[in-house]
Amino acid sequence: RRCEPRENRSGLLREIRTTIRTESLTERYDVIPGKELGRGKFAVVRKCVERSSGRTFAAKYLRKRRKGQDCRSDILHEICVLELAASCPRVIDLHEVYETSNEMVLVLEYAAGGEIFSQCVADRDEAFSELEVKRLMRQILEGISFLHQNNVVHLDIKPQNILLTSCSPLGDIKIVDFGLSRWVRGGQEIREIMGTPEYVAPEVLNYEPISSATDMWSIGVLAYVMLTGISPFLGNSKQETFLNISQIDISYSEEELETLEVSAVPFIQTLLVKEPEARASAESALQHPWLQLELVLKLPDPLSACQKSHDEDQGLLRAEGHDEDVS
Ligand code: ADP
Ligand code: MG
């Protein structure tokens, strides 16, 4: 049974099916004291353990009033999107919801590996390898493709909102934070939702309509950052960053890009295109040569084994598959 998307004017879904519990969260959970898992503008995330199961969760506490405005409907939308994506393994699971007079608490699946941000800004020797970025990028695109097929745009894709199930060994990604996400449907325009400056698409800056392509721009920036540790449009001020984005002022000659496979930069370039209509979709990005499987295990069938020995006789050695390190 799926949550039936019902939207209002601003692209917010309203009908949730999760029970909103009004007893205290602490009746069923031990909230781990000390360090928070994370914090954003209006939310604090804390680790907690469900007493009945012993399982660890992440409790996201969201204030209902923000800047003097009632934002309960925004939180219901966030819940609804999580419900809508419940079957997608690339999106964090929602376990339970609690409400107090001031806050709503989303009890989420715990992503023990934390934000991919840590490894994006790490020293290059601790950063992701290209092979790892490819695997994670495939997963991110799978998640975003699911959302887009369900008419949801995330609008805040950045390394702080992509988490990992584990960090070492490197696990799988989980997309979080649907606080800015919107339900988009043909004919209805949404403009002017501001994500994070470095990841924002040109159409957002120009007050032009927002679409699934807006996410694809952010994924292009994300791929660049994951591969190089460099934020490609970051300027010394917000204004400078916005100027760099609207002029697509980006360098593809950084030394960090030189060692990558030849198809890596073209992949990024299919996403960092000014015209939203000309950008790759999540589905087409998944088909890009850079993301194709690098390891093809071929068992020799008698015929090709025959052919091979023939070629070797001829002094021909064919390179099969790629010479990449796939340890
Ligand atoms: P905000 O809307 O305030 O940005 P997020 O949902 O992005 O809230 O959560 C803030 C931070 O909390 C994330 O960037 C991440 O570091 C941490 N966090 C959020 N959800 C989880 C989770 N399920 N497991 C582990 N950490 C989480
Ligand atoms: Mg966030």
C-alpha cells in the first residue's frame, strides 16, 4: 500500500500513513547522550536505541515553528516522501514518528558510516578511489532515478545529505534530508527553492522553473567533488559562487582530474550543462560509459578458447576487459 500523493499549490504532499505517536520518544528509546549525529538549520539528529529490539536508529528532531511560521506541513511532506520511497534501498527508511508540542521526531534507519562529506574533504590518500566513486555514484543515481520516476525532486543533493551504511569497509549510500524536496507534476511550475549555494543549478539562480534536471546539476557538482575534493564553483563569497555558476565558470584542467579514466570528465560534462533540457537524466547518466561495469568475468567457452590460442599462435595478444585495479 502506497501513500497516495496529494499535493497542494507548492508541491508539498500531505497525506501520511505513518502513525504519529504522542507519547514521549523516551518511553521506547534510549537516546544516546553526548555527541549529535548531525545538525542542520532546523533539525538536530541524535542516536537512539529501541529498547524492545536493541536496534540503533537516528532520531531527527524538527522544530515545528521556524522564523515565526508554522512548518508542520513541511514536516508532513518530508514524512510522505520517505513513505513514498520506502521500497527504495537507496533512500533512508522511516521507522516511526513522534510529535510533541514544539517538535516532530522522525525515527530513521541509522546510517553508521556518516556523511560522504568526510571523505570528500579528506586528504587525497584517504579520499574515495575512482572505483569507489563509480559504485557510490551508481547508487546515488539509482536513488534519484527512483525519486524522479515518482515525481519527487530532492533539491538539496550535497555530500552532507548522502550517508553511508558503513565507512570501512565502504558500505552503501542512503539519501537523506527531504526538507527541500518537492512533488513536481507537469504543468505546474515551481521556482525559487534555494538549496546550498555551491550545489545550486543556474535555473534556480535565474528564478526559472525547477525540475528533475535541477537535481542532475547537483549530482554533476557532487561527482566533481567526490573525485577531486574540489568544490568547482565555490567562490570567496556567496555572490562570487553564484556568478561562477551562472557563467558555468568551471575548470576541467585540475591536476586531480588528469589521473581519472577518460570518460570521467565527459560524465560530469553531461550534467553541468546550463540548459536543464540538455542535461542527462538519472537514467541516461546510469548508461554513461564511465559507469559501466569494469569487471566482466568471461568464462572461456571452447570456441573462444580455441580462437585465443589461435591468436596467440599468431602473436596476437588481446586485452580483455579493462586493466583497472579491481581488488
Ligand atoms: P537538515 O535538514 O537539518 O540538514 P538532515 O536530515 O540532513 O537534516 O540531518 C542532518 C545531519 O544529521 C546529516 O547531514 C547527517 O550528518 C546526520 N544524519 C541525518 N540522518 C541520519 C541517519 N539516518 N543516520 C545517521 N546520521 C544521520
Ligand atoms: Mg541536511
